[in-house]
Amino acid sequence: MKCLYCKGTLEDKNTNYIADLGDSIIVIRNVPTQVCSQCGERSYSYPVSVRLQEIVEQVRKFVSGIAEVTYTGAA
């Protein structure tokens, strides 16, 4: 698959996703991501995007400050 921005090659990697919610920050580790080898742009599959939103919504209810969770172990 090619990058939408620069047409570079996308590589499957695990990366960290950071959600800055203003009053708190949520770091989700080991997220399955496609990363462009040329420009570094990140993209997520639809199921991963949906799961990231679910994790952020669950964690934001309980956190004020900084939280760190692992993608595969997230409730």
C-alpha cells in the first residue's frame, strides 16, 4: 500500500498513540499502525481507529492527568 501524502511505502509497525484531551493526556502503547517509510505519516485501519476511540472514551472517565495503557491489554 502507498502513502496518501507522498506515495512512499507503508510498513506495518507498532507505535504509540497520544490523545491530548486538554486536561489529560492518554498514551496508548503498541498500537498496530501503518507508517510511511519516506515521510513517517501514520495511518490506522478502521477497526484500530474504532478501538482507539473506545479506549480513549473509557480512560477519560477515570483520569485527570496522564494515563498510559497498552492497546492489546486495554479493557
